[in-house]
Amino acid sequence: MPVRLRPLFLLFALCLLAGALLCGCRREDDDATAPLAGGATKPAQAVRLLTRHLHDSDLDAFARDAVPPALHVQLETAWREDRTRWPLDELPFDERLPALLGALAAPGSEAKLQKTFDRQFSRADAELKAAAASLGLFGVQYVRNEGDFSAAERDHYAQFVSAISRWGMGAPLGDPQRARVAIPQLAAAARKTGLASEADFARLGMHDSLRRLSAFLATAKQVLGRYGLDLDDSLQHLEAGLQSQTGDTAKVRMRYTLGGQPIDTVVEVERHGGRWYLSDYLRHAEAAVAAPVRPAPAPAPG
């Protein structure tokens, strides 16, 4: 992939993987209609609640309901102390997000990115298809063998990355008309966040940073929809059901379609203080509050 456009494509990857932060549920039983005020009182509700927040592009609410209240307070403190960017830490390339937003928000970024796109990617359908296939192979191998993933995460993310790769192989990523609309929209949305550096994320804190990023996520999903990937539709129509429960732990099976590809996986949830939470998110959040100060990120390419 040409170096100068890599930040734009990493940004697309981040937007896509934001949809993988969780998978929700849509069930025709008591669990589907039970109230959610104050958090999930049943295992599948934990999945459905976070999915609804992602569908609504509400990252702040997602962070609030993904962990118990006391842990949420600790995460806010760790965020301001530059020890974590949870829940953004759930995503690959999270350390590059401030630089990517900064590059999009820079004065004249629209013209620069459009010029680079026209020179390197416009109508380069065969090359883009090959790149999507290669990224899919690399991504699947990575989540299967590297990183701090549970067995459930490896299974889910491998399916997710494979589906995104298949979508990318057939998506009109080299269409110059779509690019002329997408680039200015993403640039304008990035400027509105006011998040162009690590210092901005620390200064604004977790609550305000995620609130600002929510508007950017909503724009990114609209852009992806024009390329044939409707993340909100995937979230809305995902089906989930309780597979098993033993005391305060349970397993929920999730099935949904992403880019035309079926995904079928199981996640673990657990109960704390009468509310249910996804086990993997709790594990990552607890590690985040115990983390030392994050090292300075490497400069973004391009």
C-alpha cells in the first residue's frame, strides 16, 4: 500500500473495527423487551445494550455501560494520566488515531488527500482487490496467533477480519466520485472533534473525547455505507441467545451478517453488582487501569 495514503486506509480500518467492539442481540422473547435502565440484568442484555450504543454512535455511553461504575471512574483517571485510551485500546492501530485525525483535520488536507488518491488509487481496482485480500490474510493470522486476545476474541475477530477483507475485494474503493465526497466529509468531521494529538485526548478526558469521537464515527459509518458496508444494519439485525449459564457466568451465542458474510461466535459474560458485562471487556479494562504511562506514539506515516 502506498505510504502516503496509508493513514486514510488505517482510518477506514479503525472505523470498521469499531463495529467489532461488540455485537448485539435482537430477540423475540422477554430478554428483547426488558428495560435497560441502569445496565443489563440478563446475560444477552449485556450484548444488546452495547450494540445499541454502537448503532447510535454513542461511544461515551458504550464506555459507561461496558464496565461497573467504580471501574469506569478508574478508567477516566487512567485516561487523563495517559495510561490508557480504553475503549479505543480494543482496536488495532489505536496509538495512531490522534495522528490520523490530525492529518485529516490539517488545513488543506482535502486537496492533498484527493491528489494522492487520484494519482495512486483512482480506478486501481485490481491493485485494491489484491491489497484487501492480503490485508485479510495478514489480519486473520495476526488475531489467531498474536496479541492479547481470548479464545472467544480470536474466533470472532478472525471471522470479522475475513468478512471485511471479502467486502474490500468487491467494494468500489477506487471510485473517484465516491472519494471526492468521502474525503471532505471525513476531514470536516475530524476537525469538529478537536482531537488532533495525544495531548488533546488527555486534556479532554475520556468522557468528552468519546463524545467528540461519536460524531466522527457517525460520519464514518455514513461514508462506509456508500461503499456498500452498512454497519448499522449489521448491528440492528444481529441475533443472540443465551447458550449456557452457571451462577454469575454465562455464554451468549451471536450471529450476524457483515458485508454479506455470516459470522457466528460465542462470547462470555459475567455478573457484578447485579449487572452483566462482557468478560473480555472487563479483562482489558482492568488491565488498562493498572497500566503505566503510555509511551509516545511513533509518527504516523505520510
